[in-house]
Amino acid sequence: MFNYRDKGYLAFRILQMTFIVAPIVAGLDKFFHYLADWSVYLAPEVAEMTQLHGSTFMYIVGIVEIIVGIGVIFKPKIFAYVISLWLLGIIINLVIAGHYYDIALRDLGLMLAAFSLGLLSQKYEV
């Protein structure tokens, strides 16, 4: 049993919940578009490189995000780093697009938070 007065453990759990909920919600929204039209964030060069229509690409992204969010429930030690790399890919995409630098900066913070979850997962293995 973990000591809930342990601030490191609380930080671990807060980050874990964040990276369960956020990817699943964002992944589901790739299908329903309540939060955003996600295809506008896709760099044309990335769409051209993958040979996929923007909406098709985003459906695939949504499925991956849902899987990764679920993965953080069971194996945060692994999936926290997957999220970090995923966010790095998003940052690179946004920089290539030449727009949305504010979102790229926000995603840098999220990437570092996901990496921190991975580090904390080494100590607070679930």
C-alpha cells in the first residue's frame, strides 16, 4: 500500500490520470469533433508523405491515442514514454506546418510531463 502523504506518489497519480484521460478524450474527439477539427493541424507535407487524407490520418491518430491512454492505466512505465515520443511527433508536425507554435509550446510542456510520469513510474510501479 502506498502512503498518500508521499508527494511524489501524488504527483505520479495526478500525471497518470492526466495521461489516461487526455489521450482517450482527444482520441475519441478525432471521430466526433466536439473539441476541434483536428485535420487542420496536420502539416500538408505529412499528409502528402503518408498518402492519407487528413480525416483518415486523424482517425488512425485517434485509435492510437485511445490505445496509448488505456496503456497508461496498466503500464505507465512504458506508455508514458510512448506518449512523450507521440507528443514530440506532434510538435515536429506543427513546426513543419509553420503554424500553431503556441500549441507546439504547450505540447512541449505535456511531453516533459509525460516523460516525468515515466520517471516517477520507475519508483511507483503499479
